[in-house]
Amino acid sequence: MLKTFKVAVLGGLLALSLGIGTAQALPFINGTVSFSDGGITFDANSHSIVHLLNTVTQGTPATFGSCTGDFSGVCGAATTAGTINLVAPSGTAYTLGGFMSNIGRTPLNGAGGKLKDGLDFDLAGLVSGPGFDQTDFIGTWTGQGACRGSSACTPHTKSASWSVSLAVEHNTPVPEPSTFVLLGLGLVGLGLASHRKLS
């Protein structure tokens, strides 16, 4: 029984020291954000507006769709839209680290003198912000182009828009130092209680 008391007290002191010596854990970011239409650099090919692009050069987002959770305060705020390289995906998009996969391309098509095409891909990476731990995110980028012409775009008739929707993935929280402190106090209490029973 004395051995149990010693183990409980030592375990409690260890947990207390971990709790006191560990820096306060930051919360993960939670929520979703969507924004769109900052303009896009067109493909120079007359048979493509956006679907053959391998590098997406976007303008600053102009319209915010929805912002939930920790993103509620950023709806309408200026956001930087970086260039996205679809051949070697990496870098910063929308001030978030992002990597792309699952690229879908819709070739130029249409009728009645109106043509359209499309490009979409998935985003995944890390989002960070002051007061938060880096958090995983996933999302979808969609671009749509339009022009006039029968089988190819007539010069100077191209237009395009884009939108992006990002959602934070749920992360497993790291135990906070207060958890270790409570665990340590509990173990010390158990050790003292068993020691008193022996006395």
C-alpha cells in the first residue's frame, strides 16, 4: 500500500510539473469562408478562356459569400489572392498555404454564338491566424469563362469569374496544461487518501 501511495504522489507531481511547465495551448481555427470574382488572367489561346490554364492569376476577391465561426470577422475584409500553379502546386493562396489536387477541366463549348469553359480544383493545406494554432483546411476553386464565337473566341469578347469555398477540418485538440494540473491533483489526492486509510 505504501508503494501505491508513492506511485500516486510521484505521478501526481509529474503531471503537475507538466501542467505548470507547458505553455498554454492555442485553439484551432473553426469555420468556413467563401469569396469570389476578383477577375482572372485569360488564356491567350482562342480555343480556351480558363480551362487550359496551368497558372491561375487572380485579382483581389471582390465579393464575400459567407463567413462562419472564427472567419465571421473577416467577411468583407481585403484578402490577398496569390497566383496558383496547377503544374507544381504549392505556395500561398488567399494568405493561406495551399496545395491542389483533383483538377477538372471543361473544354470550350456552346451554341448560338456563345461559348463557355470551366476549370475547378480542390484545395487543401494550412490556415493560420494570430492567437490560433495552424489548422488544416479543405476547399474548392471554380473558374468559369465565357466569350462570343462559333468554335473559337472572337477577339476581345472573353470574360471570366472565379469563386472559392474553404472549410476548416476538425483537428484533435491537444490537452491543455490545466488538464495535467487537474490530473496531478487527483493523483496526489488519491495517494493521500490511500495513505490515511493505512494509518
